Amino acid sequence: MGLARVAFKDKKWADAERIYSDVVEKYPNTSSAPEARYWRAVSRYKGTNDHTVLGSAAQELQDKAPQSLSAKKALPWLGP
């Protein structure tokens, strides 16, 4: 997660997204997975300006980790 955060801070959106994706794939049942899902979506959005990724990520978080802080932070992305 630290390497992904460094890439994000350096505005290396694709690198950050890839690293966050690696965390989700390798450690899907850990407490870090929801946070990685959240930041993966933000990284993709920052790199592409495609806002639809945020809604998809919010729904994924609601499905996989509805009680997580990341799922709660992503609620506005679901829209009205």
C-alpha cells in the first residue's frame, strides 16, 4: 500500500492503479483490500477522467465490504 501511495502522490496514476490492483488480487480478504479498491478507482479516475469507474468501485465496495470505511467514503459515488 505504501508503494501505491507514493506513486499516487507522484501523480503516476497507472502505476498506483496497478499496485492497488495487485493488493486486491493478492490479498482480497484482508482489511487492506477495501482501501486498495477505493484508491484503485481514484487512481483510474485521475488518470482517465472517466467518472464511471467511481460508481463501479462504490458498488463493488458495497458488495464486498459494506461495513468498511472505504465503502462509506465511496457512497456519494453511487449517486442519488
